[in-house]
Amino acid sequence: MKTYAVKAGDIERAWYVVDAEGQTLGRLATKIAVILHGKHKRIYSPHLDTGDFVVVVNADKVRVTGQKPAQKAYYSYSGYRSGLRQMSLADVLAKHPTRVIQHAVRGMLPRNRLGRAMIKKLKVYKGPEHPHQAQQPVKLEI
């Protein structure tokens, strides 16, 4: 029996909807990263992007534990002197709640062009509505 080698044309992509309301941020991000990476499929191959699309709704209602809202910090650097900006998790959740989930999932994907292709399949929305009804996404319980 020959070993089956996956080709890019053989990959079928599904769409999933994940409700982030009440979910713990890290546990939610790991499940999403597995789906984006394609490790839940039998045809998984580490050199190909075999993952599926994930739509996350209610990103502003994600849960974090302990003192993380006050102590966890997000940094951005402009490249200029004194251009380092710091925001707490509570501030980022208030201003840009979608970035929290994107940042957590991006940290769990490969740091190469394959990882950049995977993160493009993640769609995060603040509220319960999303514009991807035409793709007929399946609700995923996490």
C-alpha cells in the first residue's frame, strides 16, 4: 500500500463559527489554532495549509482569568525613539476586542509564510453578527 501524499487541489475547506462569549481566551485560541492549522483532519500535512476557515463572534465577551486585564500588556513599536506604546488587556478589549483573539491565535501558528496564510482564514467580529452566511458555516462547540 502506498503512502497518500496530499496535493493542494485535494484540500476541501469548511467554515466554522465559534461563539467566544464566556470562553477563556487561551483555551479558545488553542482550539482555533488547531482548526486553522488543519491538525484535526486526517489529511494533515505540515508543509501544506490544510486548515479550515474560522469565524469568531462576540469577541468582546471573551473571558480572562486572574489579574490579566490589569497586568497583561500589549506592545507596539513604531521604529522611532520613544515610539514604544503599551496598552493593558482591559484597554485593548475596550477599544479593539478583535485584536485580542487575533494576537493570541497568531502566536500559536508558525512564524513563516505558511502561518501568514493560515491567519488569513481567521475572521473575528465584535458582536454576534457576521457577513459569512453565504458560506454556510457550521457552529462549532468549544
